[in-house]
Amino acid sequence: MKVSIISASHRHNSQSKKVSEFIFHNLLRLHSNLDLFSIDLAESSLPLWSPDKKNGEGIWGETWSSISENFNNSDGFILIVPEYGGMATPAAKNLFLLCGNGEFSHKPGLIVSVSSGNGGAYPIAELRSSSYKNTHIMWIPENIIIRNVEEFNPGSHGKNIPDWLDRRIDYVLNLLLAYASNMKPLREKVNRKDFGNGM
């Protein structure tokens, strides 16, 4: 089984990247046989979607084709998204515009929101309401919010992060993998040729 982990911050060496690296290693601790693909949208510097993407030139050639192929081969997704001004990041929203060829189609996704303070809920609400229509990603009912993320240090968190968060993360990661495994047969019934986009 393959899972893609996406850090959606615009900042290099961000807290989102730190969390994505923790999740990467935590998944391997839970299930050592997983195939994991990790991408940091700050480092990949993908342009905003434009009709030029159809030409397959420049970054839309080999670079995007490799990313798209990894997504196509994935059975589940974890999106780590910081809260920017009470919203999901532009990079996160742009990614859903770029993935128009069924990369996410009928596959489970987990939203992990991070905040430097006590926020973090708004990106989850935004992504649940607007990212699924044409991508057909299926966000699982659970999510994770890591508040006061600068204090996030599994096993030795700062005083503003509850100890139970580590157990909840393990629980939700295992749940995502169960969804990913059980949704594979569902995709055999998907008809993207006639119904590639939502209504």
C-alpha cells in the first residue's frame, strides 16, 4: 500500500514539514512495509494552475508527471496544512486544481492542520467544503489539529500540547490505512470517462 504525505506550507523548513517528517517515520513505525511518497510544496515550487499545464512543457513535463504518477499510485493521502489568516494555504488549494486527472479519485485523505496558536480549525472546514468536487478525494471523518505547533515534540511536548495527542495521531493514521485498504475494490466501479467531474 502506498501513501502520499503532502506538506502544504509556503515556507522552507516549516513546522508543517517537521510534522510531515514525524508522520512519515511514525507510519513506518506502525507499518514498516508501507510505500511512502513525501512532497514539500514549498520546495517543489509548483506554479499556479493555468491552461498551459495541458501542453506538458517545462515544469508540467517530467517534474509534474513524476508527482502525478506518485499520486496516481497512492492509495491514501495525508495533507499537512498550516492556517494562513484563517484559511488553507494557496499551495494546498492550487494542488487540487492541478490534480485533475483522477490522482485523488475515490481515495481517502486525512487533513492535519497546524497552527502556531490556538487556531487550526478553519483550513479543515475549507478543504472539506471545496476541495473534493472534481478531485473526488474522500476525506475521512477524523482529522488532526496540532495547536502551538512549535511545542510539538512527540514524547516530550511543551506544556500547551496534551500528552494524549500522540495516541490520537496513531489511532487516526491506522484508521486512514484501514480506509485505504478497504476502498480499493470501490475504485473498480468508478467511471471517470463519463463522470470525471462532480456536479
